[in-house]
Amino acid sequence: MICPPFFGLKSSPYPDFAATPEFRYYKSCFLGSCLRQTSSVLYIAVDSLIPPRGKYFLGFHDFSAALDQAGVPAVWLTSRSRLQFDEPRRRLGHRHPFIAEDGCAVYLPEDYFHLRPDAPGGRSSKRTTLRLGRFTCIPIAEPLPTAADALEALSEETGVAIVTLRSLSPRELSQNTGLPQREAELARQRDFDEIFFFAGASDREIQRFLAEGRIRKLDLRPHQVLWSAAAGASTQRSIRELSKLYDRALHHHATTVGIATADRASAVLPCCDRLILLQDPRLQSEETEKPESNRARSIEIPLLAPDVWEQVLEAVSPRM
């Protein structure tokens, strides 16, 4: 019987021993040995598959379970925050890393890897990981309040009024997000990016605001009526950093497979070895057209097909 990767030794039946360095060492070695059993890592943009409210996309729960059974790790990518993602991860039993806040950071579950990320500047470099909640975090963007301060300065200097979710009362927050109070509160508790909306600005003023933000290297991303501001976010860099960790743990290069709908394809697909584009007729996006260099290593699967997840599983590994 093959043990799925990263699972096992979740806890010890002997609490005293579980607290010792010896237990943590054996646990990390066990997890590391299980990593050798997978040859692929999936990077899945899940915001359209796991909506903030309502039912998850049909069949995605069974698809996730099949990946676990086959020993294929699935890294989820989302624009939501670490706290917002606790509930769907718990419900679907997701125990792999995830990339949150639109490429602001990589979150590693406790003891997932027994390797440390590379320090880009050697011993003299600044700390490259953070401890946030139950996760070891690899920051890609600058942590708050960097983006919040830059956003406030940009608003003052351009004269374009904005309102941040952080500044709203609980009632105003719920009204502006359309979420129940508890979920709305989670939506504004971020680690890296600042969520805001424009207050009565014209289209011309918004375009001037965005242009000035680009000059200042501030990432301003639309989320329907809301926007997010981040300093240094990059989904592609997040994928590259995490892929290096998988390769070090596996002692070989694990094939990276990007899975996304058209609206997220440009952020997810270019830095993966293989590409699966979920064609959704409900999404009209310029991103549907892939760069010519990506066509040879990509396939397209209709998202609304009744056997969509069977097709994805077959594309990921014909032996599954």
C-alpha cells in the first residue's frame, strides 16, 4: 500500500513524546520520504471553483479526494486571505500549501517540508519566512502596512478618494461586501494587501489613479467592485519559489501543471510545465488567447462538461 505524500504522523498517541525534538525530527523525515512518491504538482486557481458563498463547483470535492488518493499534491491559488481560506480548506480536507492574496505569499502547513527555503542573499540576507497563524509563510509582497501606507499616499497625491475596508464599521463592511458580518470581517483581515473601493471617482480619475500606481510599482488588482493594493505581489514568483521547495524535497524536478479558467490563465499558466485551461463560456476575457509559445504544452477542457474532472485527471496522469 502506497502512503499519499505529506500525510502520516499527524499526531502522536503519546502527547509527551509528541512535544519532543525527536518526534518532530522523525515526523519531518517521514514526510520527506513520502514526497518521493509523486512526480507532479498541480497549481489550481480555485476562486471560480470554490466561491466565497454558495456551493463548490460540482465534482471538485471528489476531484480533490482522487488527487489525495493518487498522491498528487494540489496547491490552491486564491485572491482571498489566509483567514478566509480556513473554512474551505477544512471542509475539503486540503492539507497542501496554498498561495493567497493574489500572489502575495505562499503558506506552508506546519511540518509540511523538512527543508528551509533558500535565502537569496546568503547568510546576511533578511529573514525569508514568517510565522503566521498555523503556517510558515514565504512572503512575496511586502507585509502590511506597506501597501496600506502607499495606497493612502497615492490617494492624497492624486486627489482620488478611496475607502478601505479596514476603515468601515461592521455594518458598513457587511453592506459593501455583501457578506454576513463574520465573513465580511475575515475579508478585511489581510496579511499583505489592502482592500478598497473608489468613492465616487470617474472612469478618467480611476485610470489616472491606476497609471500613477504603476509608476510607483504598486499592484492594483480589480475584484469586481472592490480593488486590492499590494507591494511586490507575483503569482508566478510564488509558484517558482514553491516549486523549488518541492524539487529539493523530491530530489528531482516535479512536473508543474497549471489549472485555471481564462481570467486567471495569464498569472498561472506561463510558469508551469504543462497547462490545463478550463474553458468557461460564462467568462469573456482577453486572456482566453494563450501566447503562441504555450500552445504546444497546453490543453483545453470545457469546464461545464459533465466529465470535466475525469478529463483533468486523465490529462494530469494517464495512469490515474
